[in-house]
Amino acid sequence: MPIDRRGWLTTFGLGAVTAAAAPRARADEASCPAGDAPLRLQDFRPRSMLHVKETHVPTPRYPVIDVHTHFTFTASETKGVPTGEKVSFTGTGKAALEVMDRKGVKALVNLTGGSGKGLEATLDGLDRAHPARFWSCTEPSYGAWLDPRYPQIQADAIEKAARAGARGLKILKTLGLGLRERLTEGPLVKVDDARLDPMWEACAAHKLPVFMHVSDPEAFFLPIDCTNERWDELGNHPEWSFHGKDFPSHQELMAARDRVLARHPKTLFVGLHVGHNAENLELVSQSLDRFPNFNVETGARIGELGRQPRTARRFFEKHQDRIFFGTDAIPPPAGERTPQQVFKDELYEIYYRFLETEDEYFDYAPAPVPPQGRWRIYGIGLPDGILKKVYHENAERLLGLKS
Ligand SMILES: [Zn+2]
């Protein structure tokens, strides 16, 4: 549910961002504000008057492996920095399997599988209970960050996780934007900090791909003002803003990420959210050209890809062997905080419509829209060969996710 942002708007002095001259809404009176008061931006929900083709795509043309979901989360943390070994489950395997079976999803990668005992609980609850349907990843535990032996402790934890059955390592944006020299205080630890080198190398040694979330949309690093295209989204989640304070810029984070890719050529990296840079596919493309160990997935970014359909289609054609299908789905109730991520049938249908059809100007997320920004998207109508690769072949070949 969208939260009432009035308090937030006042705090940021943004109450003036209203369409004062807009005529009073006529249609859909039930959901439009009554009276002659100026229409507020957050109440403006124009209906498209385009009469264009609408294709319902209930199932994908080929079986799907969704490489980006969150069925468990690390439950113990200090100010957002994961320090413990407990996980909480956001969805049950059985309910999830029903959605998967209806939507042609043969397997899901559960990224935030935790570490140590938490990882064991994840593997018991998902991977071992439903073999080849759920593949879970481990995460670094920063609990020992202050121990001078941390680099080796973390490398050893990777080896143990691989032996237990983890299928990858997930890096949250905590690295670069949350973890600090004294855990939650002091300067931010850089993405390419040398203390993490043994961890990246251990992933190569034990064949665990690294699913990396570094940085966020460019707009999250800019002032939340009337020029910010993600004004609605940041209004719902002001804590997602990385503008000001001592946060690095988006460009600095990308440069640090590239240094990690260069320094660990034997480690396979998956840049989540289209390489964390879906607004700039030219730059993502350059990183893919430069680093053969780099790959990307689509989670929660069809809103970006679908508003540049010609550029996106060329991107898929050029890098068709290194793009994975991902949604960033989170089962309810946790997923309901972010409408573009709720794990349900409609979420998958929108991704299939975007990838398979040339439909025009449709919503990139289930209602209420638009959660990320006020635009709609266009399908890119991928041919069969590319669809098959993106839907499951690339994940089977590069991530070893074979049933
Ligand atoms: Zn995610």
C-alpha cells in the first residue's frame, strides 16, 4: 500500500510539487480527490487513451529460471549490517511452488540465504526440501569484521558454505553504502577493499558465482526535488536515498566494482539489476566487453529497460549469452512494501510480456503503479533463440543450475 507522504513532503519542502492548474478529474471519481482543491501530484493517475494491442502472456515460451528472489533474509543485523547467522523466511516453499508451476518457472535462486546456521536453515527449508526448484546463496557475515583475521575467516566461511550446498554468494549494497570501518561507525568500507580479496578468490576456487548489488539507480544519489524522476519512489522510501552525507557517488561505486572485476578474473560475477546501471546500458555494455567474468540479470529493472526498448533490444542481442532472467521477487507480506517486487502471477506475466511481445506503453509493475517513476514501457519482442538463453540456458551453463 502506498503510504501517506504528506508528512514527508512537508519535511522536504516539496508540498509545492502539485499540478495546480490541472482540471478537476472527471473519470474514476471514486478514487479521485473530491472538491476543487489543486490536484496533488500523488493523486494524479492518468489513464492512457491509446487503443493499442494488449497481449496477455500467462506463461513463458520456454521454462524459466529466476536468478533473483528473496525467500529468506538475514534476521540478525546491526543498523542494517548483517552480523549474525539467523534467517527469517518470507514465503513457504509450497505456496511458492504453486506460483512457479502456474507461471512456467522451473527454479528460483534465493539470494539472501544467510550464513552459518542461518544458511543451514535456509537449505533445509528450501533447497533440500525441494531439490532443483530452489537454489540458495550464502552471504558474508560481517560479525567478525573487527577481527584482524576477518579476511581468512570469511574465505573459510565461503568454503564451508559451498560444501553445505550454497550455489553462490550474494553481496548486498551494504558493501559500499553501509559497512563501515568500525562496523557501523567510521569511514565507509570501499567495494574494492583488499580485505575482501580472499573472499572473492574463495568464490572462484569453489565455483560460487557472486551476485553483486552495488549502488542503486542514479536518481537515488541526487536531491529529492522536483527534478528527481524517482520522486514517488523516494517519497515512499526516503531511507533509500544516498544523496549527501558521506556516501560515494554512483560513478565512484561503479569504478570500484570494475576494479574488483579486473582483480579477480577467475571469479564469475553477476551484476544484479542490469549491472546496477540500467539507465546507462552503454556503460554496462562496456563493462561486459571489458570483463569476460561479468554477467547481468534483469531484476526490478524492466521499468528502465522497457522505456528504452530499441536500446534494450540491441543490448539483449549483443550480450544474449550473458544475461539472466531475474525479478527480485519477494513473497508477501514482506514483498508488499515494494509493488514492483511482490512474488505473484502478475509479476511474471509483465516480465514475459516485456520480453516476448512488442506491446506498447504498458505498466511495468502490478498496481498500484507507478512505483519507481511516472512512465510506462514497451515490449522488446525477443526472438526464440535469445529468449531461450535468457530464460534458462545461460543460468544452466554459467551458474551450473541444472536439474
Ligand atoms: Zn534483490
